[in-house]
Amino acid sequence: MDQYSMFMDLVFKKSGIDLASYKEKQMKRRIEALAARRGFNSLPDYFTCLDNDNKLYYEFINYITINVSEFYRNPGQWKVLQEEIMPILLKDKKGLKIWSCACSTGEEPYSLVMLLTEFMKLEEVKIIATDIDEEAIEKAKTGIYKENSLKNLSSAFVDRFFIKDCSQYRITDEVKKRVEFRKLNLLKDDYPPQCDLIVCRNVLIYFTEQAKQHIYKKFSGALSSKGILFVGSTEQIVLPGKYNFSPIKAFFYTKNN
Ligand SMILES: C[S@@+](CC[C@H](N)C(=O)[O-])C[C@H]1O[C@@H](n2cnc3c(N)ncnc32)[C@H](O)[C@@H]1O
């Protein structure tokens, strides 16, 4: 077994993260670069140290999960969500089950809460938000952001939903209460059933074709009839019909029945 395969094995046993489902070239290069930065030139040595050093371990998890996010990331797509997709979803239903499935540090589920207030009272909004990375989830629950991550938000949203704290912005408790955060590994855990909207953006790009296909099938099973899947800007699905999806707009797919 080569060093990388051994390393993947050890990481899986320790963290439950199956690196074999992520694109190997990209992931291996990133891990080797991080190990080298910390002074290790062999992956087994690096693993021995991160197995015994929590700080090193969490740095590693944080690094491989890539938590980059921002509010209303790719704003044009959020405009489509608001103006074209939400009216479809709300045509026959009042309450919606919405799942942000790789929510990172919370910008995506909190953006969904803000957008939903254009259609219902804040108290009526409920978002399920999950991620594999517990540290990211803790940050999401804290809800403190740098000004730059709010750059796509209208000043009306910033004034209504944030409290400025020196150079940082804290999301209000009223918004926080609308989101239920929990840990979920897309590769192996059960998905919340009967979702009307699944938002899965900027995570599938890291997975192998096989892992992606497995996840699309599970999304299809987790969506209600006519439910909608919202993907990231480089994550269009090849052959959506295979998963019982039809494209409705770029980056949006509906489950056929
Ligand atoms: C680049 S962020 C995307 C955040 C947000 N969806 C966005 O588009 O701005 C990718 C997120 O996917 C999460 N992730 C990676 N592998 C995952 C897995 N197997 N299951 C669930 N989340 C995963 C990472 O922890 C990270 O927070």
C-alpha cells in the first residue's frame, strides 16, 4: 500500500472522512503541501503527530474541508432563486423544508433565512444546515463575520439582520434561531427526508465522479415530489435524468415526481 493510501486509511479510522471519495490529485497535493508547511516530509509521520495533537488535527480537518463561503455567493443565482424558484416552490405550499447541506460557517443558511423573509415572516422560516466539519458549524453558530463576506448583501439586509461590532458583523439571534445546525457527512450519513429545497453548492467539485453519483441519488431520494436542488456555479449535473431530475434554470433541478 502506498503512503497516501495508508494515510487515507488512518484518516478514515480517526475521522470518518473518506478521502478516497475526493479527487485524488487535488487532495493529495493539498495535504502534502500542508504537511510540508508543518515540517513533515512523510505522510505517516504527519499522521502520527496529528493523531496526538488536537491543534494539528483540527488544522488538518479545517484545511481539507475548505470552508470558504460568503453571503449570497454568486448573487445572480440568488436572484433567480428569489424571483423564479421560490414562487414555484410556494405555489402549492406554505411551509417549506429547506436543507443547506454543506453549510460551512453559516453564510449560506443565513442567506436563505434572509431571502425567505421576502416571502414569509421571519418566525416562520426554518432551515436545516449541516456540514462534516464541526469547527465550521461552531463558527456558524457564533455567527460573527468580516465585512468582506457581506459584500453581496443589500444595506437593508445588513441593517436588519446584523449588529456591527467594531470591524465585524454579528448575525442577530432572531436569524440564528431560524437555523438548526448539525453535523452530517454527505458520503455516509442519512439525509433529511422530504425536503422541498436542497442547497448543495461548492462541495461536489471536490468529489470523484463515483461519489457525486452516489450523492445525486441520495438527493433525489431526499427531495419531495417536485422538490428542487440548487447547485454551485461549476457543478451542473451531467445526465440529470439518471437521477429523476430535470433542469429548470441553470444551477436548478427539479425532481420529476
Ligand atoms: C467551499 S465550502 C461551501 C460552503 C457553501 N455551500 C458555499 O457555497 O459558500 C465546502 C464545505 O463542504 C464541506 N464538506 C466537505 N466534505 C463534506 C462531506 N463529505 N459532507 C458534508 N460536508 C462536506 C466542508 O466542510 C465545507 O464547509
